[in-house]
Amino acid sequence: MKSTVEALEGNKVKLSVEVDEQEFESAVNAAFKKIARDVRIPGFRPGKAPRRVLESHIGAGAGRAQALNDALPEYYSDAVVANEVDVIAPPEIEITDGQESGTVKFDAIVEVRPVITVSGYANLSVEIPTPTPSDEEIDAQLERFRNQYGDLEVVERAADSGDYVTIDIEGSQNDEVLEGLVASAYLYEVGSAGIVPELDEQLVGAAAGDTRSFDAPHPNGDDEDPLHFEVTITEVKAKVLPELNDEFAAQASEFETMAAWRDDLVTRMTEVRKAQSQMMVREKIGEALAELVTDELPEPLVAAEMNERLQDMAMRLQAQGLSLEQWLQFSGTDTEQFLDDLKTTAERSARVDLALRAIALAESIEALEEDLDLEFEAVAARVQQDSDVVRTQLIDAGHLPALKTDISKRKALDWLTETVTITDEAGNSIVFADLAVADDEDGDTVPETPASEEDETE
């Protein structure tokens, strides 16, 4: 098979493919075998009639027509791979010769991914939160631990926000008691707005033995009649927090001193911030790149990106036992708005993709042999096969051009992270390499300081 590529206007190319008669003859033989399974010839079992017998009954042209129908898509795909044509839409195929006999020739006009140029990428700047936690944030983290280890003690005074009160409460609507709003010896945190905001207002300044009677709007809105509450305060408790000293550090952490514990918190929170900052830098670079691409996007490119995202989402929902339609219904998401948002996201992703391709081309960033070796080894590890086998399979399947492109795009993004100007909200300069996350002794990324059980529940 021979093939050539000719660039056309409108972001299209023409693939001209030529298949000599001898090569095409194998496709004709395969076509007659296929026809034999459906044609009944006296004296032959289904699928066993030889080609010459079939030709005498249905004509030689039937096999050739079937072969053209079956084999042309494969010839087209082979030509696309051989010429590394980055198609984004189905082709328009026209047979130009060989319909009756001889060499088969056809042209395939197909839309391809546009090759663009972008400017301004070398002067990008992004702003991220500082990766170093402030003293106030460390103090807040320690306060979470203090609250986790705090004790409630009865106090002989009026309740204030943050205190805990034991109450008997009865809620009603139109003089009818509501079972869900009745409780005895109920421990309630003042200021938590756990029932209605008006309850917290009534409890501030109330002491043990006091009663409160008040009305409150129904949480469901003005369409509901108001609620009435009768509340008796039986006890007021204050949360007593432990002192931030070495004794508490030994109780609440693996460290013997508060200084050592605080240093560890700083290290862990910094490592988490670094990892978050790395992702944020890449995300903001993507946002900036999308704005640099002003070319109009081909509809097939956006449609393909939308379809890929839809399929990915459908697979993830299916793993949870949901269909996309069910998710839209349960989440209360309007279908039209969902598709509009999906298209917006797909367009942004397509612009970033085109920009990274353009930068890789402009900066001569390519997938080297060692890059491919690492990629084959990574795939081999995932599928538990030999890397040489994986290499052969991917190359034979025609995936090598796409793989090279993906690698060059990743390298282009890495190049951008090293050249972009990164600052925090205070204007301090940050080097992306300094955001590298350290490993602990076991080689695992240092995790974030664990939250209290209360935080995890929230």
C-alpha cells in the first residue's frame, strides 16, 4: 500500500491511498469467505462453497464490492498511522479507481488537529498562597487538638457562646408538639446554631434553673408556620482546655516537648502546602495558556473532548451504581446547564492542549528515547507485562505518535513550571523546585497533620 498526504484549506488534508491488485486480492478472498456464510449453494455446507463457485452464482463483482466496503477503513487507518495524521473527525472517502478491477485507489479528506502558534508564554506569572504556614495557622491547629482533649466542667454562672448547656426542650407548631423537637437532658453547644439561631440567642445569659419560651421562624421558610419552643436550662458547662505545655504534647502527640511537636506541625503542614502549591501552579498555568489561544476551535475537537469527559464521568458513576441521568436528577442539575458547563470545560482543555503542543514545537521539546523507555516500563508495571512486549504492542497498534505527543506536552508543562514567575500573595518570589515534597524515612510523602475526630466527621 502506498499513501501520500496533501494539505488542504480549512484545516483539512487529503490522504491519497493506493493498494495494488495483488494486495487487494487477499481482501477479496476474505470477502468471499464472509459471503459464503450467508449464501446457500446446493451441495455445499454454509461457509464451505469455494470462491469460483460463488463467482459463478453471484458474480465476481459481489466479492470486490464487499472487499471495498470491509477493507477500505483498515487501509485508511494504516495510512493515517503511516503518515502520522492527527485526525479529529471522520473522513470523506472517495474511490477514484479499481472499483471493477486492478489497483484500488481512493482519497480520504479529513479534518486534522490545527497546529497553532502562541506568544507570551515565556512571560507568564502566577500567584499562589504562601506554602509556609503562619504562626496563627499553627496555633489554630494546636487549638483543634486542645478542643479535642478538653473537658466539660459545671460552672455556677450564666451561659455564654461556646459553653455547653443541658436542656429540656419541646418544640411545637400550631400547638401541636413535634416529636423531632422534643428532648430531655440534651447537651447543646451554645452558638452552634444546631437547631434554630433563636435558641442560641435565648441561651446566652441563661443560668441553671432558667426557662425560655419563644417563637422562631420555621427553617423551611415563610411557607411554614412558625415554631414555638419551651426550654429549661438544667446545667451550664464550660469547656476547660489543657495547657499547651510539654505534658499535653506527650499526651496528645508522639513528642515529649511542645517545641518538638510544633516543629513537626510546621514541617507537615509545609509539605502539604507544597504539594497543593505544585498542583495550583500547574492549574494556573493552564488557565493562562487557555487565554493565550485566541484561535477558533474546530467543533469536532471540542465535541471529542466533551465525549471523552462524558464517558469518564459515566464510568465513575457506574462504579457507584448510578447512571448519568440519575446523577443529574439526584443532584438537581439542569441538563442544559450541565452540557453548557461541560462544553466550557472541554473548550478550555482543548485550548491548553493546543498551547502545550505549540510550545513543545517552538521550544524543540521532544520525547527522547529514554522518555519512551520510562513510559513503556510504567505501562508494563501497570499491566504486569514485559516492557519489550508493551513496546511492541503499542507500536504495532499505532499508538507511538500519540505517546510521543503526550510526553512532549508533559515536558512542555514541566518547562513552563521552571520558567514562569511564581509569587505568593505577599509578592515573595517562589521557585517551583522549592515546592518539591520531601519523603519520610519509608519513602512516603509526609501527610497532613491528622484532624480531630470532630473535624473528620464534618
